[in-house]
Amino acid sequence: SKVTEEGVSFENPFTKHKSSPNETLEKDMLLLRPEDSIRHQNHISANIIMALDDVVSSVEVNDARFQLATARTLRWYDRCYKAHAKALTQNLFPIVQGGLDTQLGGLREKCLAGFRHRAQEWKYKIPGYAIGGLAGGESKD
């Protein structure tokens, strides 16, 4: 997969084609944007839906990548919130990112503060939070 500001691109698991009999198998790529994610979740009428977030494996050692993913998760939440068409019947949860940085003032706290700012200042209705960035290869200790 490839993550960009636009969304997440990944190989379409349902289509495979060869340009010619002698060429290697190519897969079509799909782009999942935050708006697409919400539209699909609105369509299935789940009671709780999740905003698309930028996930980084918790064992990653690239601090800049965690910072980018945390900021992008906040921006994508804004796009998800605006695209959410069933706010009266479906609860949209943002996903708190920030890796395993649980220190005061760390990335997780900054991400949560960004969501709280949206609720308090922008009047976003946030019925709950999901905790992201776990179960990505970290030690159980």
C-alpha cells in the first residue's frame, strides 16, 4: 500500500490482468480516500464507524513518520466528519494515533488534543474515541 494526503492506494484483490501472455501479472490499484471510507460505512449502516487514519507500525523507529501520520490522521478526520451523511444514526469515532508515545505532551496526547479542539471549538460531535497504533508488532511486555 501507499499512503498519501489523498488517501491509501492498494492492490485491488478482485482484479488481475496481463497486458499480454508473456508479461507479468499486474494488479489494478484502488484508492481509498477518507470520504470513500465514510461513504461505504454509511452505506452498511453500522452503529459505530471509524474515521480513516494513517497507521504506522508501532515498531517503526522513524519519528518523522509518526508525526506525519498523527497530523494526517487529524486532517483526514476533518474530511471524514464533513463526508459523514448519517450523523443522527451512526457514531463516527476518530482514531487516536501517535505510536507508543504516551508521555505527557507526546504524540498521542497531541492527537487527542486535536480531536478535543475540534469538539470544543468547532463543535464536532465526538461520541467516543478509538485507540490506534497498537497490535502492530510491539512486545507484549
